[in-house]
Amino acid sequence: MATKYQEVADIVRKRIENGTYKAGELIPDQTTLAAEFKVNRLTVKKALDGLASEGLIYKQSGLGTYVRGKIPFVDHERDVTVDDFRGAYQEFGPDRIKSDVLLFDVQLPDEKIQKNLNIKRIDPVYEVKRIRIIDGEPTVLEHTYMPVNLVPELSKEVCEKSIYTYIHDELGLKFGNAFRKFSALGADDEDVKELNVEKGSPILEVEQVVWLTNGKSIEYSTSHVPGDKRSYTVMNINNFN
């Protein structure tokens, strides 16, 4: 289930894509959109901030928010913005994405996991390894660690769908920030087996730590993506005008 701001963002995005909101034109202001969608202005602001990070709109101080339109080399069906917190299940929808859970376990964290999650040796964590299958093709190999005390009653069944939706909708927790590091690697034996690629072929590794709004680390993960399956986009916005 999508959050309210995601629903607003999806509708506005579709209006841009189908030409209802044309490039170079102002979109309705936050008050108007809030009234239309029956949400508060903060929800609309969050939705528009997300669309701005995708490069679809831009804001001019004192004038409003304008449609930039599609950036020619960006494929919104394939590309992911690096500040995206929707998760793949929300991004692609249940009809396009499936998750094959290879490992679901609870264990005590080693030193690396302790440091990345800012926890102690005695604090148990979930270890989850999944293959995300998009449009029938193995696309992402994920290896995730989460503190048990922050994500109670996580199950294999949840992992087969959307962990992020469970965290947001069922537990009522909100993501605050994430730090992501991107590295180019050659496919190892596990990548060959799970992602159906050749040994040494290009792999994009995404290593990340995710924090809640209260500052607690809720996720440390690494994801391997075949170089021809997915790409990530960054929109830099100058806040020093």
C-alpha cells in the first residue's frame, strides 16, 4: 500500500507524462493540490520534493513550481533516484516484481554489522538475502541486516513482498536519511548463480545505511545489480541561491 505522499507523487507524475501538466508551465500550488487530494500541505510538499529529485519539476522562489518535463536520457521505468525510499515493491508494483527469499535468519551481529547499525554484539539482527525478480528477470541480489528490536515480527512472508511497506504501514516508522555508496565490481560466483550473469561481468554494488527520523539505524545492506539491468540517477539542487 502506497503512502499518501507517494499516491500524490504518482498522480502528478502521470499528469506530467501524459501532458496534462506541460513542460514550462506552472503546476497548481500546494494549497490547491492539498485540497484536491484531501491531504495536508506537508504531504504535498514531500510529494513535490520527490518529483523535483527525479528532475520532473523545479521550483522558483516567489513564482511557484514549474514542469521541467522528462529528461531525455532518463528512463523512469528503469532508473532509480538515489534518494528513493519507496522500495522496489512500491516502485514497480506487485504485478511486475517478485522476491525469492534465499535466507531469513536471526543472529548476533559481527563487528562490521555492529559498526554500521551502531549496535552492540548482544543486539540480535535479521539477516535477509533476496533476489528481486522484475518482469520475470533476476535483477537485484540484496543482502540486508536489520535490528530485531526496531523491526519486530519481521517474517519471511513479509520479505517476499515489501519490508519497507511493513516498516512504514504496520510499524508506523518513518525513514529519515540514507547514505549510499556505489561501486563497480566484477560478478562473483554468487552473482553468476543468482543473477544469471557471466563471471566477471559488470556489477553495480549499492551499499547503504538507512536511518529513521529519530536517528536510529534501521538497515545496513548491499545490493548487486547487473550493469545492463538498472541505473541510478542523481538530481543536484542548488539551495544556496
